Amino acid sequence: MGQSAIENGGTNNSISNGSAADASSLFDRPVRVYADGIYDLFHFGHARSLEQAKKLFPNTHLIVGCCNDEITHNYKGKTVMTDQERYESLRHCKWVDEVVPDAPWVITQEFLDKHQIDYVAHDALPYADASGAGKDVYEFVKAAGRFKETKRTDGISTSDIIMRIVKDYNQYVMRNLNRGYSRKDLNVSYVKEKRLRVNIRLKKLQEKVKEQQEKVGEKIQTVAKTARVLRNTWVENADRLVAGFLEMFEEGCHKMGTAIRDRIQEHLRAQTRGFLEDGQDSDDQDYYFDTEEDYYDDDEYYLSDEDDHHNQSKATKLNAT
């Protein structure tokens, strides 16, 4: 009693050699097609199976049977939704014309006659009947040529949905705790609740750390990429860059040397001017005082009387001795 994909199939029926239109033309009323199942946690896989059953014939009246909780829990296991919730879900599916509550696990001729069912639609997988012998519950309608096969939808089923919840059980417990449910509503002990809250905080912290690490990693990659670009640019243009640097350096050195030379020359010119001025004064003094020519003052030719008397006294003493 599974769900099917939207795919029109239809072999092993009383009109297997004719088209759906031919089958519909044999009736002066809509073809009554029956599909049954549990339909727990009604999902799009269920809806697709019912859509396929509805489209088996151009004019189809789709009857959907749903087993109650007692039968379902006995033969298949506990359901998430109650039978009343499952009935109501089916009533809101647009492909469904009629819902039969408390549907039987095994279809009988009596049931087909009661609901005037022309065909039964379901996927071809065998489902064990209530005998425990492993017989297919659809064996009877298949043998009678009144079975229409549909295809299941891969990747979606009630069991898959339950598995997802069980797999992430702690997260869903915390989700409901955060939404206002009490730990008693969720059948969770005080210790487990606290442990879950601590674990959730740690997980959030780990996520933040990971996020920061990813941001840092992206920045490092950006810097590394920029460095590679700059390195490639340097390698490709090394000669030109070095030549340009040397040219600028040489030009700078030339300008500096020129400036230094000009400063030195200016300083030398200033010193030269000073020397020239000092030299002119010295030449004048030499000319008037230090000339090598014989120049005698009048005093050297004409001695005074005192000097003459003094000289004569000296000469007399020399002669006496």
C-alpha cells in the first residue's frame, strides 16, 4: 500500500489490448478506479500516485481507501498521524473524488461489488496479506484482470521522512523546545534537555568559528592571489623596472653631483674674491715698505750732532785700547 509516480501504466487487465479511451467507451458512466493505502504524513509521492490513477481513463471516478489505526498498527506499525487525520488529508487532494474510511487490508469481491469498483490501481510490488503466508493482497484482482499498475516516486516515502526526523532527533527536539513545547511534551528528561541545550550552543560556536575560518581563508587566498599577480608582474617586467630605477637613480645622482659642483664653485669664487681683495692691500704695503730697491730716508744721510759726538767718543776709546 505504497505511493506511485505520475506514469500511466496498465497491463494485466481485462482490456489490456485496448486503449484507455476504448476501455472508457465500454461504460456509460465514469470508470470507477480504486486506490488504497495508509497515506501517513501525506506527501507529493502519494499525490502523484493518485494523479496517475485519476488519469488512467479520460473519465475516471477515483475512490481512495484508507486503513484505520487498528489494522495499520497491527500489520504495518505505528503511524505518526491518526486515521482521522489521514482521511482528512486525502479529502483535500484534488485528484480524489471519494474517500473510503476503514478500508480492508485485503480486497475481496464483496468489497469490489459494494463500491462498484471497476479497477484497482497500485504499484506492482507485492504486499503481504493477513494470512502470514506471504501472499499478495492484490493477488485476487490481478488474477481477475482488474489491476492497473502505477509507479512509485523515487526518493520520497513516509519511511524516508521518519528516517530524517530520527536521524536529526536532537535538532528537532531543540526546535520544538525553542518553539514553546515543554520537555514533558517531548518526553525528554531534565538532564537530556540541559545536555541538548549545551550541545546546541557548542555547535553554534563551532559554526561561528568555522565561518570565521572560511572568511580568513578567503582573505588569505585573495592576498596570495594578489601576491602571485604582483610576482608575475615583477618577473615579466623586471628588466624594465630595474632599468627605469637605474635611470632614475643616475638622473638623481647627476642632479645631485651638479648641485654639489655648483655649490663648490660658488664657494671657491667667493673665496677667490676675498683673496683678491686682501691681496691688493698687501701689494700696496709691499710697494711702499718692502721694496727691494735701495731706499734711504734722509735721516740715514744726515746724522745729528749728538749722534756724531757719540760716535767720536766711541772711536777714541777704541783707539786707546
